[in-house]
Amino acid sequence: MQTETEKTYLRARVQNASSAGLVIILLDMLIADLERAKAAMAEGSVEKRAAELKHAFVVLQQLDDSLDRENGGEAAQTFSSFYSAIRAKVLEAHIKISPEILSHQIELLFQIRQAWQQADRAAIESVTVAMPVDRTSSAEENRHAHWTA
């Protein structure tokens, strides 16, 4: 259960995130769900495991629903297939009570997360480079323009 501070932080993170940043947030949520499901398996808590995996399935669906199937081409189809494969393996892990299967899915999700993080960084850098700097204004105003753009 999230504290109010955690909820406030997450809201701020979502409001200020780029499109890639939103995907990263969802991947973080999914990875955390799977980690908690693994812990529930170790504890022998069926209810907690089921709750965490149910939320993981919701997040997977959100990731899949966010794909632009009309304009995303092969990439959208590849991600959709990836999410389907993760969904199938998570279900298998739930049925078999296998933390090993979940660990492998977490590793795959971390790799995808790193790729999204690199893409997000590259996009931010390209925007920063493309921003014109007004040489007549103060350095403080330029810093403010950089962070509010």
C-alpha cells in the first residue's frame, strides 16, 4: 500500500513525464509488482501473490493499450507480442508458483526499461540542444527557460 507521500511523488512524476517517461513509470510499477509477487511466493501468501499479479496484469494491459497500432508499425507489433509473452510467463509463474520464472521476466523488463530510458535521455538532449539561447538575457533566465520548456 502506498503512503500519501508516495502517491504525491508518483502524481508529480507522471505529470512531468515525457511519453517515454510514462512507459518507464509503468515498467517500474510492473517490475515492483513482480518483485512483491516473488516475495509473496517466498512467504507462502496466496492472497498477496494473487493481488500483486492481478495488478501486474493491469499494468501490462495499460502498456499494451498505449501502443499506437495505426502509426507504430512493426515496433508496436513487436511490443504487443513482447507484452503478450510476458503475460503468458507471469501466468505460468503464478500457476507453478515459480519465482524463477518471475525473475527472468523481471530481467527482460529491466532491459526494455533501459532502452526506454536511453531513448528518453536522447530525446531530452535533442530538445535541449535545439533550444535557442537568448544571449541578451541573464544566465538565471536561461536556466529557467531550460527547465520550464
